[in-house]
Amino acid sequence: MKQLMLGNEAVARGLYEAGCSFVSSYPGTPSTEITEAVAKYQEVYAEWAPNEKVAMEAAFGACLAGKRSFCGMKHVGLNVAADPLFTIAYTGVNAGMVIAVADDAGMHSSQNEQDSRHYARAAKIPMLEPADSAEALAFTKLAYDISEKFDTPVLVKMCTRVAHSQSVVEPAERVEFSKTYEKNPQKYIMMPGNAKRRHPFVEERTKALADWAETADINRVEEGSDHSRGIITSSTSYQYVKEVCGDKYPVLKLGMIWPMPEKKIRDFAASVDELVVVEELDSFIEAHCLSLGLKVTGKDTFPCIDEFSQNLVAAKLNAAVPETGAKVADMIPARPPVMCAGCPHRGLFYTLAKNKITALGDIGCYTLGAVPPLGALDTTICMGASISGAHGFTKAQNGAADNKTVAVIGDSTFMHSGITGLVNVAYNESNATIIIVDNSITGMTGHQQNPTTGFNLKGDPCTKIDLETLCRAVGIRRVRVVDPYNLAETETAIKEELAAPEASVIISRRPCALLKYVKHNKPVRVESDKCRSCKMCMKIGCPAISMKDNKATIDNTLCTGCGVCAQLCKFDAIQAAKED
Amino acid sequence: MQTKNIMIVGVGGQGSLLASKLLGRLLLTKGYDIKVSEVHGMSQRGGSVVTYVRFGDKVYSPVIDKGEADYIVSFELLEAARWTEYLRKGGKIVTNTQQINPMPVITGVAEYPADLAEKMQAAGIQVDAFDALSLAEQAGSAKAVNIVLMGHLSRNFDFTLEEWLDAIEKSVPAKFLEMNKKAFILGREA
């Protein structure tokens, strides 16, 4: 029966139908829902790994054992997993192994706009690129057949508009799959002697895949009436091209983006007057066409920045662009994402900003601590960079007496890539101060469990990694826990640890206010006659507080009664509500 | 049939995903090709959010571009005004009159523009503005604003009340069904 399905759910359905029985992933927008959705199928073992490298290695182990396996990640996650990727490309697989990577053109929720297609070429493995949910389901299943037929891991490349769009799919039944493991050191032990013999296999495999691509129906020519122009495209760019041009120009739609079918591309180019490549982000298809010596229009016309839309494609192809609707007001205030009311990070960031501390940040909800009025962060680079960066920063200052530098990293990010940075801090003895903001969940991606929460992906209780013990075991002697709702306690801890002549870890611990089990207090009250309009309470950027008629007012529907604002009011105008 | 375009806009956390789910369910039973494009992740945290719903014989693009929307359904007045350039000629805005201050207004660096509904009308836009929040509270929960808005939007389509209620039944948990049905009907009759 036909269903509307999110692209990511369709990948999950494809995994289920293909008989995949092992999934290990790390959450990251826009890839997270694949693993959340597949975890709902009883037949599939699914887990959150601490990071993408671990996830990919676990998935490889499972495919080696004879089960079809999968790992999913966002584009930057593939950077973390690149190490195993480039060598699994040599060993190949036993049962099929599929890796989904989701790009984020337009950076809806990412720190860079990298184009993951380059990984397929660099690692010399095939990459399929679905353009809607039906293809996401079908291509995922096909990826397993390709994986086993050609003895290779297969990348399925998603992007935000395919991953987070629902379209119509027709689900089918699951077909179980299982193989046995046989020891094969020449294939699986990649020491130089063996790897030297596998590399020629990899090159031959790419040729065989390119031959397969010539006749694969996922690389299809859609005829057009006007051969003055022919368009090669894939993914959402294909949708925008069809939306604008309909059946006017012939289109070569590539479902497999690497390796590409040389003859098919040459034949297509020969059948049209002008060859145009429409692709988001980098020149990839175009670069390949150029390497074939074809004359092509691409990035000289289309941008390599941001995502496309039908109007952009129409304008670049000189097609009609609809008349824009009326503009109402010149100044529509922006509505940027904000730290939620009751967010435990707020008290910590206020304290950092107040003391003018240099804070090297990391990846998560707490990146919002960078936004005014808090403005409490100095850097955001990648998962784990806060701790390693703070180590380098502190060392470079050579123990300056006015050391005011900290790292701020979340619980999930610490488990992902923070531990090795902390090992470096301990081993090479910097006196860095590391603040782990432990909100007991992976927040930004929508509440995923992680090794510190005590629950697994399926929601079952499991081993809970104890952060204090872990930090001490790494060699940090000064480890303390503070409640970020308590501003005085938090400030004292930060000052003392910055002054300490050795490295320290402060765990700023409070569960995310959006977690279902977190009980909120009653909203705080403002006694208007006491409010002197000093706006101290406005310095924490709480969406529940605003000034009305020059007096602080509280939005009772948002306030969780955390009381951080009350601690700031010097005139006792903000009062915690009395308990019943 | 030419593709119809509906944008659902609001503030992250207001429940636009349920509204689009309900629409999708209904349109699927009517045999249309459908695409619904959502926003997840960072921008959900109290930021401006938009969901695109497109249906017709064959839908390609998952997004709606400037000058294309037949309807903009807005959970909040400022958000309705933010997206007017996306309306096609003759398009219509269905909006809640509720105002939620964005952070730049809260911190005092910007002002919430006055009389937005009137300004939209003055710009020649068809605006159907009503207090969906009160109706949602009347139905039993402020969270039902999404369903109240869908009820009000439903007046513009030929689908029967039964078809809409059937889609609601398939989209919400049983314990909230009666409340949501009530919210839908209040919106439809408003």
C-alpha cells in the first residue's frame, strides 16, 4: 500500500526489506531519522555508537560475520569515519555493507557545506544518489546487491531535501539474508604485502562498476522535445530541473554518481547542442565531463554555494520565473534559533560571559551560547575540537597568570571525540580547564541516547559510563560537578579551577529541560513595583523574559521556573513561585 | 491538475509537523502525488520554521519558491508577514493572530511591526486572520493550534468533513482524538 515517507524513513525501510540486520550510527542532522526509524523494526539490531568511526568499524565487523550491515552519518561524520572507509574499500565485504551520508547544502544545521561525493572518488567506492523517498528505498536495497556483486562497501548519498522530504513509496516484504564467515587473511589483513595485491583489485572493480553504470537503469535518459540543450543532473537538482523544464530538454539523470558511465555521457552529449550540468555544491559531474574532454556549462553559471530551488534553476536556464509576492514590511525582525527557556546551559554561559572568559566551543545545542546577548563562545570547529584547542591555547600562553581559557563540550560530544583530547591534556600536562556540559542527552539532533545516559537506542537500560570516573581514569586529578542553575556555585568552581596550577574538569550537570522526565517548577513571578528596569534579567537571553511597559515580564507558557533570572535580580523583583 | 502549494510557517516547536502529516494523509487517500518538505535540527529551537506541502498529478520539487504558494498557513503573525513574497498572485494567507516576540525584539534591538494583518491587506494580499489560540484552548489545549488552523484552511478545499476527520484519526494518538476533532471543527467554523 502506498505511504508517505520521509526520505530517511525510506532508507530505513530499504534496510529492513533488504534483510539488513545490523545498524550502528552516530546521530547528525540530516541523517538521524534513518537509524531512529530502523530501530523500530524488531528484526534489525540497531545502536548508537559513540562516533562515526566506531559505527563504521562495527558495521564492517557485522558484514564480515555474514550479516548485511549499515551505518549512517552526516557529511562531517564521514570525515571522522574516513580512516576505516579508505581501507574497507580495499578489503571489500562479506555480506553487503551500506553507508549513508547526508549532506547539508544550505547548512540548515551544520558547520560547513562540504560535498561528500568527493569521498566516493577518493576512496574508490560506488555512490548512489536518490532524488526522492521512492528512490531512497529502492537504491538502498540495490546498494546491497552492488555491494555483494562487486565486493565493495557502497555509499548512499542523501541531502537535506531528500532526507527531510516526504514523498510516496510502496513498501514490500523483508527478505532475510545471511552468509558465513570464512577466514581470508589476504583479503582482510591490510598489511602492505596484502594491500599491494588488493589495490589493483580496487582499480579493476571501479572499471567493472563503470561498465555496470553504462546499462544500469538508475542512470536513465529522459527524452525531451528540444535537443538544443541537454541536462545531466542528479538528486534534488533533478527535481528542480524537471519542475522548470518538464519534458522540454533531454535529461540524463544519474542515480549512481560514482563511478560515472563514460559512454552514456558521451552519447548523451553528442545528442544535444549544449551540454549543461545542474548539480548543487561542487563541480563533480561537470569535472568528470571536462575530464572526458566535453564542452559543458556548469559552475560558470550555477553557484557552488547554498542549495538550489526551482526559481534559481529557472533563472539560470533562462526560463520563466514567477512574479514574487508582495513584501509587507521593510523590517521583519529575524527569528534565529534560541536556547530554550530553562536550558541548563544558560547559567554556565552567563557566568563565562560575565567573567570575560575565552571559551573554545564544540558541536551541539550549546553552540547557541555564541548568540547575543550571551555571546559566550569564541570558536566552533568540529566534534571534540574544544578540548584539544584549549590545550593548545593554554600551552601557547605558557602558563600566563591571567589564564582565562576553557573548553566547553557536551556529554555526547565528549564521548564522541573529547576523550582523546582530554588524554592529551593529562599526558602533556597543560593546565586547561574543561567544562563538560552534561544535559544527559544528545540534544540538538532531537534527544538521542548516548553512553552517559544509561539507555540504548532501543530505549532499554544499559551500562552508563560515569563521566567523573572516566576523567579521573584518564589522569585528571581535579574533577568536580556543579549545578548550572546555581550561579554562585558555578562561578566559584570556574574561578577556582582556572586558578589551579593543573588541568581540571568541571561537569556542569542538569538534564535538558525538554526531557519528558524533567519536572519543571512553577513559573517565576515578577513583583512589578520592585522592578527598577535595570534589565539585568535580560542579559541571559531567556525567551520567557521580556520588557513590557518598562517592567520585566515572564511568559508563563515558556518559563520552567529554573530561577536563574531571579538570582540576577538585585532588587528581589523576580520571585520563585511558592510550592503548594 | 496543476500542482497546489501550501506553506505552513511558524515558530519552532509549535507543531507544524503534525499539521503537514494530517494534510499528507488526506491527500494520499485522494490519490495525489505529494511532497512534504520539513525542517529538523538546529532551526527547530525556537527559530522561524517552514514546511512545504505540494500536491498534484506529478510533483517534482520538494520545496515552494517565491511567487508559488497558493496558501500560507501561519501559526504566528510575524511569520505570516515574513513569507509573503512566496505567495503567488491571488494566493491567500490563513493566520493565527498570536504574536510571539523573537529574540531581537525581546532584547530590544528590533521592534515587532504593528498592524501586520492590516499591512498585508493593504499590500493586496488576501488575509484570513483569526485567534486560533483561543479556539485551541477552548478545545482543550493550546497545543491544538495546528489542528484549529488546518480546520480553518479546510474551508478552502472541497474535501468533506468526514475525510478530514478520518485523516485526523490516523494522525493523532487515540487519547487526544476527541480534543483534536473538536479543535478542527472550531477552526473550520470560525
